[in-house]
Amino acid sequence: MTKTIAPRLLALTLATAVLCPVPVAMAQTVPATRADITMSFAPLVKQAGPAVVNIYTKRRVQQRISPLLQDPLFQRFFGDALSGIPRERVESSLGSGVILASDGLIVTNAHVIKDSDEITVVLADRREFAAKLVTTDEQVDLAVLRIDPGKEKLPFLQMHDSDNLEVGDLVLAIGNPFGVGQTVTSGIVSAVARTAVGISDYNFFIQTDAAINPGNSGGALIGMDGRLVGINTAIYSRSGGSIGIGFAIPANMVRTVVDAVRNGGKLIRPWIGAGGQAVTSDIASSLGLARPAGVLINQVRKGGPADQAGLKVGDVVTAVNGKLVDDPDSMRYRVATLGVGGTTNVTILRNGREQTLPLRLIGPPEDPPRQETTLAGRTPLSGAKVANLNPALVEELRFDGADTGVVVLEVGRGSPAASLGLRPGDVILSVNNADIRRVGDLDAALSSQIRRWTIAVRRGDQTLTTTVGG
């Protein structure tokens, strides 16, 4: 007997409730026919399951053994068992992935394959392939792999327009939780635009109550049309297992990464050239808005896309490309999924009136050049790696605050800069009262032969000043 998909039963129940407005307790019915009893998700799983793979990784780690264990007394009892430091140890991990093209293009989470030396992909039919890492986008926690199936055409999933998802839609999660093998769980879409999650730089996730557990990362979240709506990425958990709050990267974000690979170019996301904050109830009241919604613009970079479009400080952005935005993360996501090239419409409120502005979709410029430099010499900043801030670096670092100045990228362990307390992300403001705007200014300030140094840095919203030396 041919099985049909369960949502028909749900639709039948809902239709009965609408046509016959009776109390909920009386609206429940039992299956009326044998066909109703055999309704199942099985045809959907048979269609989508072969395109979801298991991913196993290996990473070689140098494990150092204490020199104490090399003492002759220990050697007498343990012999060669303690020799050979450092030793190599192999760490293994597992996750899931989704085939998105018949020639072996696979997407998974970046954290699944991070720092791995070997990546093995196991298909649903248990065949194994060595995988090559094509690209990693840690900003959105996605990675693209490729395997070589020869002349064979592999099963793959097409992507759904994730913007069409609605809360309450049925979804299936397919992956390899805890390494037990391919597993399918069902649930609904609990939310479509979760931004206060803190998982990646682009916080905009589909939330679902379909059970997602360790090992599901990188697996598929599919809709009732069998197409990919998201890549399962993370869970909220108190015990290490699912408690019904899982998150998936929307398919529209996945598409931007995959399209960049297919087009053979580097992934570049559009740059807004403006920043803002979510409109709270107090802000909405002060602006005379009916409700708190949108992003209040509080900074616009001169000459950037937002400035050219006519966006001003004090404007409230309510939509990008016709899609509502409620906070800076959702605004960045909407722009990021559009890709570079052409323009999009930005809807704003200015003085209580709605306007539409054309925003050019261009990449962030490398102006000024980064000029990455590792500081050396007999100075308190020796051992710090610094660079000129520019829009491209600001987007890369997901930097909050001004996009000009000299930023600390790295601090060498045990270096004078580390002893000073310098941290990655600090912006050097001045050295001995000399303003620092570029790396060249810093080089000039540090070339002075002096013994007493006064250094000011900006860390978040704070300005910290330190004096060292005699």
C-alpha cells in the first residue's frame, strides 16, 4: 500500500475544525480509513535521506609528556613506554553533512571540520570517500567539502527559500546524533528569526523543536516539500542532549556560500556602511512610533553605501528588500543574503514618514590598506600584531565601534605586550600623548628612545591608560 505524508492528516483535522466550529475536545476524530492510518513521513525520508551524509574527522595533536617521567627511576619501572616526547595523539570527531550537487559538493558546519587533518564522508549506503575542504566561512559556521564519486551522479537536496518558512511549519531533522547512524526526527518551526543566540557572527537562525543532538551538526532540516530549509547547527541544552530548542542556519545563507564556490570566487558580502541599535519601547515612545520595531541608525560612514543612499543618523530602518528587520543582526543578515551587485530597497521612518532608499550592494573596501605588522624592539608593545582598521577588516572581525584606527590582532605569549595586558580587539589611541591613527603613526611613536611610556587603548566602551617604565 502506498504511503502518503502525514501533513494531509493534519490538514484534514484543521479543515474539520474550521468547517465545524465545535469545542476542541469534540473536534478530535479517529482515522476513518485504512489510508488515514498508514499516513507517514517515510516517502519524504526515502527521498531526502540518501543526500544526508556522516562526516568523520581526525586531527593529530602533539602531546607533551613531563620531563619528570624521563627520570631513570621511572624508566626502570616503565622502560620505553615513556620515551619519545612529544608524542602524537589522534583526536576524532563526527558530524553530519548535506550533498547539494550530484558531483559531490557537500555543506556542513565549520566547527565540524575545524583543524582536522583528515575528513571522511560516509554516504547513507555506507560507502566512504575522502573529502577535500573547498572553503570555510567561520562567520556563519559553514564549510563546503567535495568528494569524487567518479561518473556516478549522487542524490542531492535542492534548497528551499527559507524566507517562506512560517512558525508552525512541519520540518524533519536528519543527521547522525551521537554516532548511532542516520536518524530522523520531526517537529515544527518554533521561530524563524532568532538573533539573540550568539552562535556565529551572523545571528539569524531557524528555531525548531525537532530533536537535535551532538552529531547532528551540519545535517539537514527539510520542509514538507523535501527541500533543504536549513543546516542544523546548535542546541540549547542543560544535559548535553536535546530539550526541544535547536537552531539551524537558514538555506538562504547557505546558498550565498555555495554560490560563491560554484562561481569560483571569494565570498564577499555586501557592506552597509552604517550601524545602529534595536528600537526599544522607550526609543519608540520618544520617536512617536506605534510600537518598538526596526533599527535606529546611530552611525553612518561618510561615502559608504548608506551615506550615498541618503541614510542619516536618527533614521529607523524597518525593512530591507521588503523583509522586516528588528535589530542590527537581522538587518545585516538581510543584506548579506542578497549578494554583491545591483541595489536593494531600504525602508525607513524619518520624522514619522515612511521612505524608500536605494542601497548599493558593494563589498567593504580595503581602505586604508591593513598593513599588518608585528611590533618588535624594546617597547611595551613588542609582540603585538596590529593593523589599520578598514571596513573589510571591521566586517571580518565583526568589530563593534569605530572603523578607523589601529587594532590589535594578536598578542604573543610571554611578550611585553602580554605583560602590559594588551588584548586582541584593543584599539591603540595614543602613545606618549601622540595620537595613533595609522600603523605608521605607531611605528614613529615607538621609535623614540625613552624609558617611560604612557599608552592609551580603547577596549569596548572604555578608555584604558597605562604608564610603564621609570
